[in-house]
Amino acid sequence: MTKILFTNTNCSVNKGSAAQVISTCETLRTLIPNLEITLMSHFPELDSKLCGIHNIKVISAMWLRLPHVRVWHFIYYRIFHLLFNILWAILFKSGLNQVAIKNPIIQEYVSADAIIDLSGDSFSDGKGGFSIATDSTILFGVSLKKPIVIYSQSIGPFKLAMTALARYCLSEASLVIVREEITKKYLEEIGIESPIYLTADCAFILEPAPFKMINDILLEEGVYPTKKPLIGISANEMLNDKENNYVTLMTQIIDYVIEKLNAHVIFVPHVIGIKEGGKGDDRVMGEKIYKLARSKENVDLIKGDYSPEELKGIIGLCDIFIGGRMHANIAAISSGVPTVATAWSHKYYGIMRTVGQEKYVCNFKTMNFEELKSKVDDLWENKEKIREELKVKVEDQKELAWHSGKLVRDLLNRKK
């Protein structure tokens, strides 16, 4: 029996992370016989649902029992989680007998044959990142002399004060596998000497749910088929601002495609918030935009909580897609759906470049209606050509995603 531990991810609220967990699980199980996978979770109750379906064991990553209050979880993650990781790392480096400690988190690390870090894009100090938290889990794993695999990631940038620690942790990893060239170049620039493997995002190989299941979901959501072009939207709550510029812009583009293309628009949320007031929930952002749209009868909102496979099935029905969440965009392009990405990170440019679609990326900080409209017009006019291009490029990405799994398999074989 081979045991692998997934860290720094979830399989519930963020469907992009869930897509990575499920895809990595299926890839490794295909390549490695008798594989047991455990997910170290900050939300074990939530993660257990999808993990149970995919036979992934879930264990709480919480060193302390805390009240179910948002501020306590924030303080814990920002302070106590990394302090406990670093403290144990120091103790084990100093010779403490790891087997004698009966804590379930420690025992899960001790019994693992490899630790796979699935941070996605949070191993950074940019928007949405907190690099020292990832550093602390790597240091903890290294102190136990476990192979650490940085898997399917877009990494950086790091703050100047954090760069040396990140460089050390990445150099201690057994494998550093990145999903786009911008990250690879950045890591080389900051002096990572370990081999850096450029492959593809693991979610390219995620299979959509069957059509009947998708049809049933749409009927339950009150979304009925029409002969109009279907435009998918992934509204990203992270892009909201006090001036509501993002909301205004997305409302304008929806009104435009409905009027010009006689289109029907469907919002597909890729992150389901669990915070007070709907913060972090893409459905809340979709509602804001919907309320401002002129032709509401031509707009539908997906309101339920669905798996990444189900969401990919819905996205695959679209004629074109406009996405603020990168894994919603990956679900689209891997289904052959021409896509415009509204970017807040280098990962959008890097991943869209891998399939020859970088020209269809807009920087959310600088984009305006004319730029977005121009890209949507170009996308629509060339959609058939783009679909043909994606057929070839996506197959290349799938092969590279499988190569990531083979690198892990080969690592484990060398460690036997």
C-alpha cells in the first residue's frame, strides 16, 4: 500500500481546488496501484462530501479545536497554524521521536510515502496568497524526511522578505511541477536550483458529468434550452471593488451580447462562499450583476452547490465563455469552448498561452468595456477556428497533465 497526503487545498468551497484534487487523485490511482490518499483539511466536514465519493480520506489540519467563528479561523490560519508547523519541524529536526507522538496530524504525515502540495496559486504573496503558510507545511514535511511534491502550480511573486524562505523550501522539495512558463521563469530568476518541471494544470483531464445529469441539474435550476447562443459567465467575487467597476463592466458586456448576438447568458459559480455576508461567494457577485442587467429574462443564475464535474458539464454546453475564475476557464477551454479570461494573476496569461489563447486575456485592473467587447467580438467571429485549435492544444495539455502523475510515480519507485 502506497500512501499520499494532499496538503494546502480543499475539495468543497473552491471548485477549482476540488477539480485539482479529484484530477490528481484519478491520475495517480491510474498510475500507482494500491494507492491510499488523504486530504489534510481546514474544513473537514465540508471536504468529506466530495472526498467520500472519490474515496479520499479526510483528516482535520487544525492543531487546535476552535469555535465556529470566522475571526478565530482567520487568526488560527494566519498565526497558530504556521507556528505549530514550524515548532514541530524544529523539534523533529532536533531529534524528537516522531513515532512516539500520537497526534493524528503527525501520524498522517509520518505514515505518508509522499506529500503533495496542491496550493494552486496561493504559494505567493500576491492577491489571495500567504506564502509563509505553505512554507510552514513544507518545512514540517521536510523535518519528517518525507518527499515533498509541489504539484500543478502557479507560484509567486513573493515579498522581498519572504523570498529567501520560499527559495529554501522549494529547493528542499523532491519535485517542483508548475503549470505554465511564467512561473518557471520566475522561479529560475529567484534562484531555484532544483529541477523545475513544466507540465500542465492537472484539471485539464477532469471528465465532465454525464449529459443526463447536467440536463437534470439545469431543469432543477429552472434553466431551459433555447435556440439562442449560450454565453457562460464566471463572475469572480475577488474582483469586486468599492466602486463596483467590475460589476458595471460585466453588466455592460452581458447587455451587449444579449442585444448583439441575441444570446442567453448563464452564470456558473466556481467558488461557494462560507463567510458571513456572502463574502467569497461567486453567486453573490452573479446576483449583483443580474440585478443591473436590462434583459433579465435572458439571464440565468446557477444557485446550487455542484461538483467540478457537474460545473464542467454545464460550461461545456456554452458557445463561448467569459471567465473570472481560472479553473472555470480551464473547464471551458478543455471542453473546446472559446474563452475570454478576466485576469487578476499571471496564471491566466500563462495558462491561456499554453493553448494559444493569450490574446483573449484582459487585465481586470485596466480593462474597459471597449477592450472586453472587442475581445468578445473577435472570439465570436473566430469561434469555429478556435474550437479546432483547442482540440489539438488541449490534447497536448492532457498529455502533460498525465506526465505530472508519472513524475510522482517515478519518484515513489526510486524511494522504494
